[in-house]
Amino acid sequence: MTPDQYCQDKAAKSGSSFYYSFRFLPPQQRQAIIALYAFCREVDDTVDEIADTDIARTKLAWWREEIQRTFHGVATHPVGLALQSALQNFDLHEEYFMEIIDGMAMDLDQFSYPEFKHLALYCHRAASVVGLLSVEIFGYEDRKTLKYAENLGMALQLTNIIRDVREDAERGRIYLPQDELQQFNVNADDLLALKSSPELIDLLKFQTARAKQYYQQALQVLPESDRYTQRTGLIMAAIYEATLDEIEKDNFQVMHHRVSLTPLRKLWLAWRIARREKRLHRKNTR
């Protein structure tokens, strides 16, 4: 199995919405973004699947070394080797990869967040930085597109947090800020006991409004000149916003079951957005 095949397999098996958005990219960009996604999956799985925090911390330290080797052209892991190929075609910054690892390391030491500003740092490291790397792969002309990537990363991560409240609680983690739990009279112990309540539903409505605001801000700052190159991010936004809509329609019953879109619907959304952006691009370049 080649490094690219390893990354492709990692991406396909994850069942993530990201995989559907990659299908409409040219080969070079698709190779690079799948390698980036596989890296994110590797470090995320290190935190989520290794129960012993000392072992997980050691493995994250190994990934820091592997990223250094990758940028020096001597990678050893299939993902590192695939990223090494991507570096020949795209200007990806080493410190961003380290920052993603910093975000994953937060999950080993921090199981709750006092205020939103603390959670925002986690979201930045875990998602917005991935967006900034993705922008480099997709290409851009206007630096405002970097702000779009930061806002979209926040929106996507907040959507994950809303969707995965139960799954995170099962791991002993609460990403909803403590001061907002208190504001809505939600007991943290009840969350960890996987109990739902009208108060929790009100809190999740509040979080959803915040996530939608970030989606809106992302689209507002995305320059028209970069819409077509950033169509993969727009596909992701459509899939995640649709997931958020389904959670709303289900009255935020996230403590009872996980809401997700079918693969067919994700593929349809990806095709629809890709087609729309191609049509707009042709119209604007006539």
C-alpha cells in the first residue's frame, strides 16, 4: 500500500463529511487535502482511542517529531510521506501542524472550559488551523479568504460539539462552556450521566445560534474572487449546516441518538454545491 493509498483508506473508512467534499478536486489538490485529513485523523484517534493518557501523550510527541522529519524530507509514517509529497506542491506551514497537535493535546489535560474564550482557543487549534492549511491547498488571491477559513473552522467545530454532546460526555468531556452551563441551569453531572433536560435544549439552541453566526461571518468575508477555489469549504459548510438543521428539527435530542446525514444526501449536497459554484464561476469569468 502506497502512502497515498493509506491516506485514502483512512479518509474513506472515517465516514466523515470531509471525504465527500474532496471528490470534486483536481488530483494534486485531492492528494494534499486527503493527506492533511489523514494526519488530523491520526492525531485525533491518538487522543480518542488510547485510554492511557501517558501513552497518548507519548504518541503525540512522536507525531511532533514526525512532522519535523516530514518538513526535512525524511518522514517515516505513510501519512508523513504523503504530506511530504504535498509539500512539493503547496506552501504548508509546519507551525500549523504543531498547533493542530497542541489542540489534540488539550483533550488530554482539559475536560471542560470555563468560558467561551477558552473553548475558542481549542476550536482554533482543532479546526480553524486546518482551514488555514486547506486554503493554501485550494488556493486564494485575497487575504480575506484566511478570515473566511478561520470563521468556517469555528462553525464546523461548534457543530461537532453540538452533535457530539453525548459521545464527548461518555469520554468525560464537556465542551459547552461552564459559565453558559450555569447561565442555562444545566448541571454538569447530569451531562456526564447522559441526562437530557429542557434546560440543555435551551443551551444547545444558544450554541446553534452561535455556530450559525460563524457560518454567516465566513460567507460574508469570503471574496467573490475566491469562491470557486474554496468550493470544497462551501461543500463542507452546506453538509454541516444541513446536519445542524436536522438536529434542530429533532429538537436537540442529541443525548438520545447521534444525528447524521446519509452518505447519499452528503454526496448530493456536495454535487449540488460544486455544480452551483462552477456555474457562478463561468458566469463571472465571461
